[in-house]
Amino acid sequence: MKELTLKDIQEQSLEILQTIHDFCVREDIRYSLAYGTLIGAIRHKGFIPWDDDIDIIMPRPDYERFVASFSAPGLDVVCEKDKDYYLNYCRVIDTVRTDSTTVLPIGKNYKGGVWVDVFPADGVSDDKEEFAQNVARVKKNWMMQLRYRFSLASFRDILRTCGAKDLLILLAIKLSGQGRKKLDVNNRIVRENAVRIPYGSTRHWSQLCVLDDGVRNYQLCEDFESTLDADFEGRTFKIMNGYDRVLRNIYGDYMQLPPENQRQPKHGHATIFWKER
């Protein structure tokens, strides 16, 4: 199996993004580049040089429409409504050109290669303290679902990738046979919490399915009221109108490059390779 280079991954994910963009424009579905992809658009006019995936985000109503209606040749859409899927957001995956292996499973019998992550933006309280308390409470469930996902990896992958402390915990979970059941319980809590406040019913939104940004990701709906065109790798995609404030809330001065030792791809748990032709 021939592995994709970082450049290959970027080029293949860019093609998926183009397909998503064309569909969203045609169906009037609002989306924006997000996270490192959004930083890349502003700071580099394309990928952050070491970035190995593409992230986009949609207000929950647009997200639900997208999940229900998107289709394209050679691409598969997996989402939290699929009972054998372990994430709390949508992933659009290439199923024709590439495949992958991973030590952090995203679903039972998952097949597919290069992907684009699609996150929902959900309504949150206008009381920031209440929002912070909610994030602190549910973040525990999000961290537990990560652990239970890892426990569903093979014994071999657990043994070769985990430190001694995590190894004992994960092996105990795996041997108990309770990993999938507890994963489902924690995922349900995260998902139900995310949709508790309808998007647009308050002045604020956040992304509540992946909680590593914590309380920093507390955003104004007015900053996602509309979208702008932005150059990305010589193509044009959509970014939210208040992108600067949104990015500064999460990252601070996002125009500054991180230290050299942090300039690394973030999906080292996955290996992507070309399908044999």
C-alpha cells in the first residue's frame, strides 16, 4: 500500500471541499471554513503548510439539511445518526481513491480514506457563566467517549500506542466488554446537550460536539449572520462574516505562527493510502 503524502492529502481533501461548496451554493446551505482551515485561508490563502485535514462548520439548521440531502459520486457521508458511527459530527469521506487505517476508530466497520469534517454550530446561553458551567460538565462526557473509542481499537494498536497508565485503563475497559455500551451513553449525553438550545434562539453559539476549545469557543450569532468569499489554494470558498473575532476568541493572535515544534499534522493516529488501481 502506498501512503499519501501530506500534499496528496491536501489535494484530495480540497477536491472534497469543492464538491461540498458547489452543493451548498446550489442548495443555499450556509457554511464556513473553520478552525485551522479558516486560519489557513486568512493567514496563508490556503492550507496551513503542515495541516492534514479540512474543517468546515454550519449552523445547526443548515447542518441538518446538509446531512439529510448531500450526495456525490465517490463520497460517503457518515454522521451521528448512523448507529455504528462513533463521532458527534458529520464526515464526508472519499471511498473511491483512498482508504485508511486508524488506531482511534470512528465507527464499526468504517471504510474510507481522505475526509472533510463538518461541524454543527449550536445555540448556547447568553449568560457566559452558565455556558462555562455547561461546557465543564459535558466536557467530561466528551473526554470519556474518546477513551471508550480508543478501547474499541485492536489489542495490538492499544499495546503499541498507549503509555503505561492509559494502557491499564484501556485494557480493563476492553476486557470488560463494556466499551461500546459506555461510548454510546456518553455520546448520547454530548449530542442531546448540543441541541438543547436551538441555534438563533439566543445571541450566542458554540460548537459543542468536540470540546477541546472549551469556553474559548463562545461566539456571537451576528458573526455568522452571513458569509464572505475567501481565497483558498486559488479557489473561492465561504467564511463567516465575523471570522476575525471568532478566531481571536479561540486562538488569540492567530496571525502569529506557532513554535516550530508545534507545526505538525494533527491526525497522526490515521494512515491514509491509495487504493490499488
